Amino acid sequence: MVDLNQASLEQLKALDGVGHKMAEKIIAHRDDQGGFADIEDLLLIQGMKPKTFEKFRDKIIIGKRSKKKSNAPEVMS
């Protein structure tokens, strides 16, 4: 099983129908959003087709999400 919230580029590329560029898009989306809440969130990624998603749907899981990155500067106290 591949955890969408922890998988490396190589692990994502091992999924049927996921190439290098799509794996990069998945990681970028994950980093931008703080992780995936649901496997169907993959369909929000530009270029992810439902037929491709169905090929590996049963091989992915959603693990613990990281905190969403903030663009606000860190405040020092």
C-alpha cells in the first residue's frame, strides 16, 4: 500500500499509470495542501484522469496529514 501523505517520488511512480511528472504534481499538491484528506482528492490534480485513478485506487491509503504550510512569517517572542 502506498500512503499518499508519506510516499516518495519513486513510490508514487510505481503506481500503475503514474509517471514522473504526475508523481511530482501529487507531491506538490500534498505539500501545498498539508496532505490529502481523502484518496479522491487525487482527482483535483490537473491531468489525473478517473480511469488512471481507478487503476491504482486499491493500492493507496491516506495516512496522517502534516500541518499545512503557512506563508505567514514566523513570529519570534
